[in-house]
Amino acid sequence: MTMMKAPSGAPWRGIAPRAALWLLAASLLPLSAAAQDRGTVNPKPLPPLAKPDDPATPAKELFARKPAPAPLQARTIGFYSKGCLAGAKALPINGPTWQVMRLSRNRNWGHPNLIGVLERLAAQAPRTGWRGLLVGDLSQPRGGPMLTGHASHQVGLDADIWLTPMPDRQLSREEREDMSATMIVAEDRRDVDPQVWTPAHTALIKAAAKDPQVARIFVNAAIKKALCREAGNDRHWLGKVQPWWGHDYHFHVRINCPSDSPDCTPQPPRPADDGCGAELDHWFTEAILHPKPSPIPAKPKPPLKMADLPDACRQVLLAP
């Protein structure tokens, strides 16, 4: 499976220096097919760790073994890709206009502000021509690094929403674990697939971007291209929509640091323009569409340890 890096969301244009690109790539590391990875109807608990107190133990191994939130005041701690979550709230697996997918991952947890954003967007969805939301990963019960799928989603402020409308019935558990999202991008990667893309896709993403708590929306560059083409005169919301690899099947909503979380590290703001110029053009250059393989494979970064996270994350991890 190919792992695709995705952004921290710091300002970056196609003509920005290479250092800015690497800064962007530091925050989010979803798999391009993460939404497609199947779950299981009978998830098994992870085995106990031999040395859970060893400082060398990856933090992802510790947080993945916490099935319930920390019973603390709700707050996000740290940065989107290096932090944790106290007092998490679960998005109910079924709502009037949403259903949570891949229940076996237990990643339908977030800061209450994120849950509010998703519930508001789901309520608006039918008015945009979208029956309802199929919701992918939010965060783990206590946030923190994940065993698979993401480098961000650590502080309860990120959510993946499938670019597939909710069916007019409640999905079975088996369907939620096995069903695949819809591929939106055309085979040549230069635009959306006209057989799949609809005005409702534009309307739904626009509704999400217009929520004042939303800081970023990550999409494939071809999707951003379609949004730029179809936005008309109302274009201010487009500035929040940022192209990045790996978002062919879903869009990623990221909200701002909550006012109740002084230890949350915010991102720099996006550029003030709509992002439909040089920044977007860069994504359709030959170097991006058909990158040459590196002669020297990059060494994988070592996993985060507890010492790499904010000190307050230890309290979150150890809470009963």
C-alpha cells in the first residue's frame, strides 16, 4: 500500500520554497486508500504491551489501547499532528442525516466543537442535494498518534467525510466495514470524473467551508479545480480549500483551535486569495502528476514517543 503524505496546512503556493512543502507534509499522513481499507465486524483487543512504561514505546501503541475517552474537561492539547485530546465526545454512529463508517476503528471521537460542526453540516446536507454524510475517521478516544492511516487527527479537530452520499437506509455493520467510497478523480488525474461529480459535491464542500469554525478543507487538486470552475461569484470560501495528495475519495475537514484549549497549537492562516491561481496550477505540472522516483528512498521517520508529545498528554493517557 502506498503511503501519501499530506499537509500541515501552513500557507504554501506552487512557487513556494521546498522547505515550505516539507512543512506542509509534516502534519497529515493519510493513506491514499485509507477510506477504502476494510474493517472487521469482530475487532479483537490489542494484546497487552510487554513494557508499556518503557520510554521507547511508540505513543501510538499506548493511545491505541485506550478504548474510552479521558474523563477530563474537554480540551485539545498540542498540534494537529503532535498532541492528544481530553474529554472527547463521540459522534453517534447514526444520526438523522449521517452514518459513521468503519466502526471497528473506534475513531468517531472529537472535541465537542468538531462534533457540532459535523452535526450542523449533516443537517445542511439535504438542502445542498446531498442526502446525508458518510463519516470516516475523526480521532481516537484520547486522540494521540494512530497505529494506521494518519499523522494528524490527533487532537480531535479533524474529520474525514466520504465523497459518497449516504444511502436512503441504514447501512449494516458489514457494509460499514466493507463498503468503498467513490473515486472522484478522473483517470488522467487532471480533473474530476464527469460521470461521478455533481453540483451537490460543490454545494456540500462549500457548506463545510463556510462554517466559521472550519480552518481548512483538504481535497485532491482535481476537486479544487472543479470547485474553482463552479464557484461563480461567491468565492471567499474557496481560500479554505487546500489541494493535497490522497483525497480522491473523501474531503478532510479541520477546525480551528477551540477557545477552551489554551494548549492547542493553531496553524498559520491560509493565503487571502481563492487559491485558484499559481498554487493550483502547480498541482498539474508534470513533476507533480508524474513524479520521478527518488534514487535514494526516504528513511521513515521514527514514531512519536510520549516524550515528543506535550506533557499534559501523559495525564490524558493515564487518566482512569
